[in-house]
Amino acid sequence: MEIILASPRGFCAGVVRAIDIVNMCIDKFGTPIYVRHEIVHNPHVVNELKERGAIFVDELSDIPPDSTVIFSAHGVSPAVWDEARKKNLHIIDATCPLVTKVHSESIKYKKQGYSIILIGHEGHDEVIGTMGEAPDQTYLIESESQVNQLKVEHPEKTIALTQTTLSVEDTKDIISSLKVKFPNLVARNDICYATSNRQEAVKQLASQVDMVLVIGATNSSNCARLREVAENCGIPAYLIDGPEAINPSWLDNYDKIGVTSGASTPEQLIDAVITKCNPAKVSTLETKKENVSFVLPKELRN
């Protein structure tokens, strides 16, 4: 049995930055350091940071006043910022700059009186944060089937924004339908480079293997989309958290297994999966090189 690894895969620049921020805050400010929600959607990353002294909380009410709090890579709404300031918390913002860009677009078009159509998954941390910028003007849709029923206050003045971790193909279809319904639509496809690159890599990988394993957390949007992309190519695809989730029958029934991982999945999980599979051969299919990096928050630049 052979394993073919997709490249690029794994950590993106926004995830690297967010994890670095937590580690640097622990080193600079000492513990406890509080993090609101998972810094990125991967339990292995979260557990490693917990071992270093990071405390993850669901709500700011769980944090003592005057403490240091880190906002996750997915971003937060203005209401969360206001609450943190009222508690006199020392705020370190680990929001991915590409998510911050979507927030900025929402603020810009809110001021111009647009109806904002946000394409994304209800309940996802990133969507909750973005909708918080203009809650009275933002309309969330998840699929093309919802376009016909969508009613907005200003149909002649609409802007479409997107969650950064969506399916490239599905989002393209939704935007096309929105343009038919709202001819004056301003469309902003905000799917990030890492999401697009990993989905394209999986498409090419799927043409060379019998089955694809996507390594990552079940609550990770970009991991779930990778599995869907592979499956849409006509081959079996599974999202697994790590080697313990491997079904032994997969190793017996498939000669070539493709392996990739989402933008929040550490590389050591890929290594563990390879060890568990014990393949006769491991190769890499490289489709694009990535050299993106983001600056740290000003509080940590020295």
C-alpha cells in the first residue's frame, strides 16, 4: 500500500501566528493566560497549549478582571471587545488578518447602507464574529437553495461576503445565483489562500488515489470542506482526528491512499497516521508552494 501526501497541507499562516501568539504571551506575561474559545479548531493544539498554562474559556465571564485574554484566530464581534474592555482585560488579538479583512469590509459597507449577505455556516465562530459587525444589516445564507427565499432590506444595494474556509466551488455557485437575484450585487469572495490551495491540492490528489484521508478536527470547517471536495471527485473520503480513527479495512482494501490535513492540523498527526498505516511507499504531490506570513500584534513584536 502506498500513501501519497498532498502539498500544501496543514498549518496556514494565520494558524501559525495564532499559536505563536499564545506561546509568546505565556513566555512574556506568565500564566495564567486566558484564551476565549479554541485558539484554532484542533484539540491536539489546544491540549498542548493547556499543558503550557493556557486556560481556555467559553465566555469572558469566566475570566478574572485585569487578566490577559487572547481572542482566537476566528475573530470576535464588537460586543465581545466591549465586554473585555469593561472588565479591564489586557486584550491580545490573534484574529487571522484575512478574517479581520472580512470584518473591515462589513464595517465599510454597513456605513454605506448596504444589505450585507454573508455566505457561511451558522454557529461557526468566524461567522458569529463577522455578523456582529452589522447585525441589523447582515443576512446569513449557507447554500444556493436559500437564495430564492432570501429577502433583504435594500435589494438594489447588496454586498456578498464569505466565510474564509468555505468550499470554493459551492461558494462560486451561490454567488452566481445571488447575482441573478440581485443584479447590482457587489461580490467579495473572501475564501483564504490556504483554503483554496488545499482544496485544489485535494482535487489533484483524488485523481491519483483510491481513497482520501483528511486529518483534522470534526468541528474544523476547512477540514470538513476538504473531505467534501475529495468525495465530490468520486472516491471515498474520511475525516479523522488521528491514527486511532483508522479503520483497518481501509488499509486492506485500497492500494493508494491520499492523505491531507486542514489548516489547523499539526504535522505530527500526519506522521502518526503514516506510522499507523505502515505503507510500503510514501510520496508527495506538490501543487503549490506557500510563503505567506503575518505580522504579530504590536504588543509582541519586540
